[in-house]
Amino acid sequence: MIRFTKALFLSASVLGLSCASAMAGPASMTADEARHLIARTGFGAAPHEVAALTGMSYADGVAQIMAGLTGETITPMPAWANGWAYPAEQIYALGQTEGELFFANRWLELQHLSGWWITEMATTPAPLQERLVLHWSDHFANSFDGHENPQWMAAQNQFLRENAAGDFATLAEGMLLDPSMLVYLDNVDNIAEAPNENLGREFLELFTLGEGRGYTQDDVRAAARMLTGYTINDMSGTPVSFSAEDHDDGTKTLFGQSGRFDASDLVDLTLSHPDFGPYIVEGLWRAFISDTPDPDEVARLTALWQANDLDLAPLLEAMFLSDAFWDPANRGRLVKSPVEMVVGATRTLGLSHGSTAEVAWLVSDLDQTFFLPPNVGGWPQGSDWINDATATARVTALTYLMWSDDEPYETDEMQMMMAAAKAHIIEHEEPAPAFVIVFRPGGKDLPNAQVVRAGLHDLCRGGGGHHHLHLVGLIRLIVAPHQIG
């Protein structure tokens, strides 16, 4: 069983870095501003988290959020993740039945890994770290399906965690030569005599520069030649191997520069390209600020990032301290992915679940299966997650989460919200806006507002009969399309 634990905010400043152009911010954050910072950089916002940051300056709040980026987890990885490397080719040689049983167990381990990650997201004191792992796993999309090796996916997940806010060159090269990526984009078939362009093209188009930005088809061909010979070895504890025999060691020309380049040169030359930077910044903007990046702000943040040698931590800090991040117009406007919605509700309400594997299946039923993205472009973005069917499914999923907890009314988080609502009613004769803000940021577009207010008033005064049934019904009304944050 997991239960969300109160976040342990750290007091260290982020790398001693500051941003001269960052927004100074007020002397203290309001509760709604604290909620926005916590929810936008993590998964939901529990009342005790909001209370802890309320009254802090923007800079201090962001510093505490950033200080959690340690690369560590509080939940140990499954033991098999770092165990004996699976000799897949030998397993195949045992026969069809043995092979089928072996790989059926690998799918069970993937489910175990998915449940583990849900646990980490729901219990971590550093939710920004897991948000970044989620972001980069989507940005560098690849799939378990082509190789069925859960150890590779576990190692990749931890690599992303350790480099989520570090040097982008390290992150990019690590993912370029990740064994799952090499299989997913067919680089295992990329040899000097017959170059395969898939990985080289996607590295330029989706992972670094952005589609149509600063590269030509000739550059794609050159990138493919630079990646020839990088393959995998199922029989080794170090799965990625380099075959000099299959590598094209001839002269290649990329972005107008010529040499006997290899994979490391591809990363260096691409990240030195004058058009590199905005595409990555725009992706982070859409993840944390709004669906519409501001070109002037993207240019400013890109220049700051480049001045910091492509270290992601200063970029993230500057983004979280920007005017756009704190603009009320950008609050409660980002559509949540299924995992953001489910984990956010779990953390916000302090829910517990007997089986995180079931929660992972719930997310999967909403069309987001961990480690199995639909294509190399990753998961849907923004409003693409929402249609009539998925909107209904989200409400059903949230109802299931509420009912799967023994007594959601009794969680510390719900008790804090109810106490605040009751105190507000005594003074103002209406439910505390903060109660609704937890679910509908800023109270935007609250459906059935009069019914919700009346129900909260009755519940907070002790009416409403069965608290569990009453509370679930009210929260369904408040979150009816719970997909913004």
C-alpha cells in the first residue's frame, strides 16, 4: 500500500545560480500562488504543501523546489532491475515454449516497473524530479515493445532521473546511444554498406533542433553515417557495443563542417548549431507554462541557457521565475496527461491504494502506458488528450480512485481542507474558495457552481449523510473535467 507522504522541502539554493532578468516577485506568495508553483512543477498540490510555501517569496519557493533535484529515489528500484543480465539469444535457443514463458515474465516485470514509478511519483518529496523524468522520457520517446527487456527501461528511467536537470549534452548523447533507442529506431541495422537514417533523422528532427530547423536531407544522411556500427550485445552486461567493421570511417559533412565524425561528434556539432536551443526551450515552456511559447521569452531563456553551457538547472530556475510562469492568465490552463491527473489527485487528496499496479493499469486505460508510447513523437500534448470519450473516462477514473481508498474523508489532506472550509463558513457563510481551488485552479470554469457551493456548505456544517458518498459526488462535480493545472 502507498500513501502520499508530506514533502520534505530542502533549504539549499540551486547551485548558487541567479538570473539577472528573473522576476523579483512579491515579498510573499499567496495560497493560490503557492498552489500554482507546487502543482505546475509536480503532481497536484496537497493542502500542507500549499501551507508550507504560502508566505515565501517566489525565489525562495523556487529554490526549495529545485533543491529536490538530487537524482535519487525514495523507493528502491525492483531488485531484478540491477540483477543478472538476461541472455535473450540463449533463451530463444531453448525452444518456443520456454521463450514464450521467459518473455511473458518480462512483461510482468514491466508492469512491476510501472507500478514502482507510480509509487515514486506519488510519494517522492521532490515531484519536480519525476515530472522531468516524465518529460524527457516523452521527448526521447522509445519503446519496450521492440526488445522486451525491462532492465533496459529501468536503467533508462534512472539515467533520465540523474540527468533531468543537468548537462543537456550528456542527456542527449546518453539517449542517442541508449540500447532501447538503438533498437527502437533501427540503428542495430545501420551499417556502412547500408546506412539506416531513422535514428539520425529523429535525433535532429525530434530530439534536438526541431522539424525543419537548420538541417537538410544531406545532414540526415551524414548523421546516419556517423551512427553506423553502434549496436547492442544481448550477451553482455554492457548492452551497447561499437562495431568498427560496420562503422563508416570516411569523411562526412554535417552543417557545412567535414571530418571523420562519429556519434559524439554528431552531438557536439548539433548542440553547437546556431539554431539549436529554442526547440528544447519551447518544449519545456509547454510543459510548465502554457501551450503558446512567447518568442521573445524563448529567445531570452535560450540565451541564458547557452550562457550556462546548456546546464538545464539554470534554465528551469529562470523559467519558474519568469513573468509568464506567474501570470494569472497562465494558471489552470494546461491539460494534464492521464498520469499527471491520477498522481495529482492521489497526492492532493492523500489517497492510498492497495496496488500501484492497478493504478498503472488505470493510467493505461486512459491511453498512457508507461514505456510504450504510441510512436516516436511521444504522447499526445495539451488538448489532444481530451475528447468526449476520454473526458468521461477521466471522471470515472477519479471516482475509482476515491472509492479505492478506504475513507478519503479521513485523510490528513481532506481534513485540512474541511477545517479551512468550516472556519471560512463561520465567518463568511460560504465555503472557502481554497477548497475549490485545490481541484479547479483559480476556480476557473467551475461547472454546477451553485450546486457545489450548496453541497460544500452542507458537508462542512456536518450535513449530507454519508460523508464518503457525499464527498465523492462533490469532487466529481468540481473536477468534472479535471484536466487542467
